[in-house]
Amino acid sequence: RGLPLFESIIVFENYPVEQTVKSAIQDLNLQNIQITEQNNFPLGLYVVVDSKITLRILYDGNRFENATVIRILGHLQTLLESMLIDSEQVLSELPLLTAKEKQQLLIEWNNTNCDYSHLCIHQFFESQVKNTPDKIAVVFESQQLTYKELNQKANQFASYLKSLGVTTETRVGICLERSEKMLIGLLGILKVGGTYIPLDPAFPQERLQFMVEDSGMNFLIIDSRETFYKTSLHNNLNNLINIDNNWELITQQPSENLPIQITPENLAYIIYTSGSTGKPKGVKIAHKSLVNCLESMQQKPGFSENDVLLSVTTLSFDIAALELYLPLISGATLIIISREIATDGIRLTQNIEQNHVTIMQATPATWRLLLTAGWKGNQQLKILSGGEALDISIAEELLECSKEVWNLYGPTEATIWSAVAECRNFIYNLSKIHQKDVIYYVSTTIPIGKPINNTQFYVLDDYLQPVPIGVPGQLYIGGSGLAQGYLNKPELTAEKFIPNPFSSSTSSAPSVLYKTGDLVRYLPDGNLEYLGRIDYQIKLRGFRIELGEIESILMQHPD
């Protein structure tokens, strides 16, 4: 990368001086001495050993902030004092953080506690129906439904599912093309207390078959366009629900809200992500985790009843839950577009303009698609970008043609999004950041920001010790967004969801942390910089891909 082999030096000044030499010059008096010490390295640590140890740092003021150097000296002092207190300590347990820095990283920057609604997501929607019954809730092509109409149709489908035996946490697969019926199906499953498992009709047959069998789903909802499932579930067609063929029967069901069947602790959905063993794994998400994320998103980046959101994401990608439910709990309008339009830059541009969209969420790949197609932007549009790292160059282009740009970060295991970062201020300060302090920012992508409500971040080393500002470590996440683990995988759940080493009976810290596998570091302002992965997982168009899964398939080839 054109960088020097090393840019720092340690000088340990412990050369001996004969006692006779010292005594011979004891009467010598020197005055008005000026010493200038300089080397060719941006950072130099000098250790002088006498009756006490003295540490000095010489640094290039154009490369390092004074605060950065002071922090380094504080780390060295903490390390040496810890050695003196207990010389038998294991090296990996020796601390670097000062008490003040530990308070800042573990407590102050994690002070995200905030009240959120103790409701299931469908109850949240039902509450909004009472406030705006006649407002347009969802639009798909020529079809549109008011809040009241959508609620009634969802209630009818829920009643139909109940008559078939769907009840609390019954697992219901849903494999529908994008339309208003997809939304009715989701709400119907939730209203009857079931747990939905999204399946993308475009996925390979083998992958869909695995999810059907691994999840042990009790029912599967399809439409008339899906033929693969004629042989699914061991040919038990009684468990196969064709929403198109049964629509007339569904519309004859009661349209009133069903009695409350579940609590926010129950599962809302199980969603599959790529697995390193060659098979996808199901992540279990509760209603309370989903509600916490959505309410936090209402505050920042911000969402109101005046917004119009364009939904472009496949249901099998967990960020689709934000697109579908955030408008419905906010009194806004949801526009659903087909898969064909969502992947066509020109037609997608037309839909943004025709529907007067004010908010759209998509991966950086989709935003590139729009820019390449000649999209000129919309100064009323709030852009949400997530699912993979957002290049600074793309963010700069998007800022020129939109109202706001937000970078969102979060693993599926922490429910959609865990952090947000507003791009404009960061890009405005970028030149000063690069010039002044090399420790501050080195990536070509936008930082992932700060944790959302009721979410805690811990940047730790391999021994679960917190690392200082500017030092890379693995990101561990705790809080209300954590999943209930992996379906049918207790060993993997125990490996990835670990006890929080900083939790105690007297603290408010979360009891469990999720190991993300993401390599990050704290910036001095509390934002997190994403540096990459500690394993072989990659992101492609927002989808998590474990290279081990591809490797296991290739190993099955006879040649």
C-alpha cells in the first residue's frame, strides 16, 4: 500500500554509568542548557531507567493528536502499575485502559437505555389502525389498501390459519412473490400467534427444501405461481396453503382483531442466514427485539406519518422487516414493488419519482445500480444504506442528490440494525481527520456509527479484554435486539452467544453478548470504524455468504 515498513521506534536508555564518573563531576555546575531531541519516526517512545522509570514520547504533531499520545502514555502507565500490583498475572489479563477510559468505553458510550413499547408488532399495527383507519397503508401496482382494510384482511387470514390449527409459535413458512398479499400473509401469521419463516421463491430448490425440513415448519403458504412445493413436506398437502386458491374462503372469515395470543417474548420470525458448515442456519427473533429496533429507527434516522417508503428488499433478507413494518406502526404509506422492478435501475428510478418516495432503504449495490442508470436524485429523499460497507465515494454521490444519507449496520443475530451513522457530518470533517491523526480514520468506507436504543457495543481482544480507542478488536453486541439463538443448533448458540464478562448483579449491562466476527475500532468521538472480518465471511449485495458453505459444496464434486 506504499507505507513504510515501520513508523515507530522504542528507545530503552539503560546504559550503565560508572560511579567514579558520577562522583568526579559532582561539583560541576552547568547552566542555560537547551536540548533538542528528534528522530525520523512519527512516533518514538523513550524509556529512561534510573532510580525510577521515566517514559517519554516524541511525536509528529501533523500525524497525531495530543490526546492520542496522552492516551498511549496512560495505557503504558496502567500496564506497568498492574504488573507491580500482581507480578503473577497472566499476560493476557493485564489491562491497558485507564479507569476513566474504561468508564467511557464500557459505561458512558453504552448508555443507550430507553423505554420502548411492550407490544407485539401486530398489536403496534392494530393501535395505528385506530388512529388512521382511512389512510392508505400499502400500495402494490394497481392495488391499494387503507389501514382499516389491511387490518381486516389480515384478521380474516389469521382466523383462517387459526381454523387450520395455527397457534402460539406455530412455525409457518411463507413463500410468496412480492405483493400486498405477502403483507397480509405476514400480519395474519403474527396475529394468530405464529412464527413466520420467510422463503425467497428465487432461491435454489435444494436450499429451500433444506429450510423447509430443518425448520420443522407446520404449514407453508404459497401462491399459484409456486410449483416446487407440490412435493414439499413429504407430500403432506394438508399443510400446504395456496393463498390464491383459498382467497375466497379466506375472505369469508371474521374480520375483527383476534384475542391476544402471545407476549413480546414470543418469536416473531425465524430467518435463515449462510452457514460456515455448508448449511444455512435459522436465527430466532422475538417480537420485543423487532419492536425495539423499529422504535429506535423512528427516532434516528427518523420516520413519521408523512413519509412514503419504497420497499425493494426480498423477504428472506432480514432488513425487509424494517421496510414492511416501520411504515405500518408510524401511520405512513408503504409502496411494495416487484422483484423485476427492484432489480432494474431505470424502472426503479421511475417508481421513486412516480410514488413521491421520501425514504428508501437499500444495499450499496442497489444505490450503485440507480446511479449507474442515470438517477438524478430527489432532494426530499432520505437514503438508508446497509447490508454491506458503504464506500465514501458512493456516499458523497448520494449526498449530492438527496436530503440525507444514513449508513446502517447490524447482524441478523441482533435484529436488523444495531448502529446508525449520519454521513454528511462525517464527510464534511473527513479531510481534517485524515490530515491530523492517522489513528483516527484509515478506511475508505463510512463508519458504522453508534449503537441504537438499548444496544451495547464491546470491542474486545482475543481474551475478552476491552481494547483502547484506535486499537482493532472484535465487536460484541448486547441488548434488547439479541436473537434467542440458532434453531436446532445449541452448540453454535453457546459458541456465538456468550456470557457478558462485564455483567454483574449490580450493573445494567446485558447478560449475554453476540460475537459478530466483525473487526472494528473505536474512534475518539465514539463512532465505530469497520475494518473487515476475522473469518472468511463476505457480503455480496447485502447477503451474508460463508465461504465455507461454498467450499463444502465444491468438496462434494467427484473430481
